[in-house]
Amino acid sequence: MNSIPHYLKKLFSRAYRRQLAAEERQSELRVLIQEHLEKLPRCEGQILVATSEDQEEGFFCDVTVPARVLLAWAREDAEKTVIQNVSAQAAREALPIWLANSTFDTRKVSRLPGGHFGLVEERINDWVTDGTATVYCPECGHEVQDIAITKANEVQAGRAYFWWTDIWSCPRGHLLRQKDQEIRFILRPHRQGA
């Protein structure tokens, strides 16, 4: 590829330079995905997506999700999401490959690989709410159903900025999660009709 025509094409063609950059990125991505997968342990049938060790993320309980459920979500997420950071994209694309090689033995649990918590954090509330996830209360010493999810300290600033605290508790009132949340909407100014 170090020929004169290649050099001239690279020098004068923006489309060719973009094509070369895309090919280089794909090659780098494949290598990083393979390296990422080589570091991961065998995947079992249940995935520990959050644990009481994640107290900085507000968790005081353990949350597991079946590998099959996480696999379906991870495939969709990897297909629809592109990140400019190649190593972060490699981690996102490696997750469904790792999950697809699961034993799918629902009695065994694997820990979500390090660095992947940020990918699933947004979905954990949904999985708990719809009953897909299993929540283990360390104070009760067993799995709990009927988790009470409430909002506290709700504050609104104008029409576009909201703060609140999500609080999960088990039927006995033990704290399972407490996390401050915020959302900001980008609103366009309303145009008057001409």
C-alpha cells in the first residue's frame, strides 16, 4: 500500500482517507475485543450486575439478571451505540460475545466484568421493576420480592432541571438502594407563528 498511487490518493482524496481511518479503527477494535475477551472468566447463567460493594453507586444489595436477558439487551445496545473511544467501544462489543458463551446454568453466578457497570446501570431499575432481576437483601439473608421503589427529595428548577433520590427498600424496610438522580432537558425556545 506504500505505492505512489496510494500516496497520491491518500493526499488528494478525503473519502479515501476516511476509508483508511475506518479500516484502521475496525482492525484496532477487533484486536481490543479479542484482548478483552481473553481476560474474562467463563460466563455462567446469572450475572451479578450490582452488589453491596457498589455503595458509591448507591447499592446496598446484590442484583442478578439472567445471562439470556442481559445478552438480548447487550446485542441490541452494541448494534445501536457507537462510541468514539475505541477501548470503550471494544468493551461494549465484547460483552454480548462473552454472554453468548454462557453456560446458561441459572444456578451459577458470574460477576459483571469490570468496567461494564456503566453500560448496564441505567437498565437496572427497569429489570428490578419488571421482575427480570433478582434482588438479594443482605439484612434479610435471602432474595426479596415486592421491592418498594420511591422518590424522595424531589426538586424542580424551571421546566428543564429535576433532582430526586431513588430509594429501594425490601418489605421489611431494609435499605437496598439510595441514589441521587438528576435530569436536564434541553428545550428549544418556542417560536411564534409568522
